[in-house]
Amino acid sequence: MLQLDILNKDSKTVGKVDLPADIFGVKVKKGVLHEVVRNYLANQRQGNAVTKTRGLVRGGGRKPYKQKGTGRARAGSIRSPLWRGGGTTFGPLNRDYSYKLPKKLKWSALGSAFSAKFADNEIVVLEDLPVTGSKTKELISLLKVLGLDNVLIILHENNREVKLAARNVPNVDVAVVGGLNVYEILVHRKLLMTQKAVERMKEVYLG
């Protein structure tokens, strides 16, 4: 049985919570994690860097001078890549870097990410998240008591106030169960989950 202590806002243990072994106790597959993180980063790329080829540069429709008899090299357009002001050869063009991965692979990577965090004692379960009124100061104070600075806060449902409170805190992000991705989990040093979030994970990920 996998268990973690449940902490209150004063960082004192008030109980224990059982963690599903199918999420937090699976074998960590580093290759799968690498593949899914690469996919996530590729899908974030805009791919809008673009240069103009000789066919896109304005002008150059007329042959600049006759083919023979000038003593110069043959030229068909002033927009040749060899000329100043000409097009670019093999420059970047608009492209879509995104690609899809099988759902089973993504689920496997998610389990590996959570299991790696659990094995490294990088998961903290909180009884409740006492942040009201979008108060950043309250959230900073809570994280200081818990000894957390680089953390992903995982909630059981969307909470606008918590997101607003964490918006201006460096290295602190907020995610909701069901909308998590492997990159978010791995890029943060610690995971802070509410007790309700753990229960919600059992419903969402184990059905």
C-alpha cells in the first residue's frame, strides 16, 4: 500500500492518504518520458519563422542583361540567391511541428512521471488549500511554511482564485486533475496536491 502524510496549513500531519499503485507505483520508463516530453515541446512550437525564396521576393521578372557578349556570368533574375537583395536558399518556411502519440503511450508516461515523483519523495498532500480572494500573499506564506518554492499545485477542480494568486509567483503553476501533462509534472521540483485531488485522480485515471 502506497501512503503519504496529509498536512495542514501549519505543515503538521493530520492523517494519511492511500495512493493508487496503478498511478504512483508503476515502473518508471525514462524512454517513454523522453518521447512524450519531446512531443509536448514540439507541439508548442509556432513554426512561423519564414524567409522569402527567389520566387517570393518582389521584382526580378526581367532578365537583367543579355545572355552573351557582356563578359559577365549568365543571370536570369536580379532576385537570384547569389545577388544582393535576392531570395534565401534553404531558409525556414512556415511548418507545423506538431504530431500525435498513441493514448496508451501518454497514459504510461503520466504514470511514470507520478511514480518518479513519489519515489523521490517530491509529492506533498495538503488537507485543503486555504487561499481566498486571490491573495498572492496568502499563497506565498503557505508555500513558505511547507518549504516549497518550485511547485506544481494540483487541484481537483478549476479554481480561479488560486490561479490568480499563483499567477505572479515565480516557479509556481496550477493544474487540474484531468488536464495534467508530463512536462508540467517533471519541470517542477515538487507536486502539491490537495486531498480531494488525490480522490479525483482515482476517478479520472482509474475510472
